[in-house]
Amino acid sequence: MRYALSYALMFGALLMFVASAPVIVTHSMGLSIRAFAVLQICGVAAFMLGATTAMRRVKQTGAAPLLRWGAWMQIASGVLMTMLAWQGDFGLAPLVVLWALFCSGLGVRGPSTMGGALQAAGEHAGKGAGLTMFLAFAAVALATMAAAPLLHFGLLPVAALLLALAAASKLLLR
């Protein structure tokens, strides 16, 4: 359950931010929808880089260091994003860098977290996958519902929620 819940919170943070980012970028920051596209493209590229790196490293180190490394990357992203939002006036470039750090951390730890949930389910891996994805989409729904009424405040509540979800996700894994 710890792996499934950790994955769910990490996934909830990801999609809560993705759902909030168009409003933050276009309304709060006053940028075009193209800026949102740049943010997403860089996030996807960073995820792919993180996942590729993790695939090579897991053979050398095992999954545990990747789980820790990826979680700390996501927490660092959340802390720095919250600080950036608290500061107020910022451009797209710092947000892109911090979002890429979060997504890279997801790529590093995501497969190992899901793998841990499936391995823990043993011969019931299909049920484990179903439960993990149910929890993940429940986390997405709850996080997005929590963020939506706060979007008029800009990045700060979204960044703080991303940080809280990333930290809780990390705490579930020892």
C-alpha cells in the first residue's frame, strides 16, 4: 500500500500541476498558450531523460536509491517553486527549469515506485495495478479540486500543494 499511495500522490501532484498550469501561465503570468506548450514540452523531455537515466542506473544500484533520488528532486522542485511563487515576479524560464526538475524526478522514481507496488501485490499484480491506478486518479481528482478554487492566487497555492504531495509521497517510502 505504501508504494501504491506514494505513486498516487506523485501522480496527483503531476496532473494537478498540468491542469493548473494553463491558468497560471496565461492568466497569472500574462503569457500566451505557447508558453504553456513550452512548459509541457520541457516537462515531457525531462521525464524521458529521467526515465532513461533510471533505466540505466537501476541495473547498477537497484531501485531504492532511485526512489530516494527522484523523490528528493521532486521535493526540491516544490520547495524552489514555492519560494519562486512567494517572491512574486518571475518569468517563464525559472518555472520551466523547476517543472523539468519535478518531471525528471518522476521519470527517475516513477517506474520503480509502480514496480514496488506490483511486486508487493505478488501473484495479484493485476489487482495491485488496478488499486494503484484507482488511488492515482483519486489523488488527481482531489488535488485538482483543491487547487482549482485557489488558481486566482497564481502559482503559490499550486506550488505549495505540489510540495505537500511530493513530501507526503516521499514519507511513504522508507
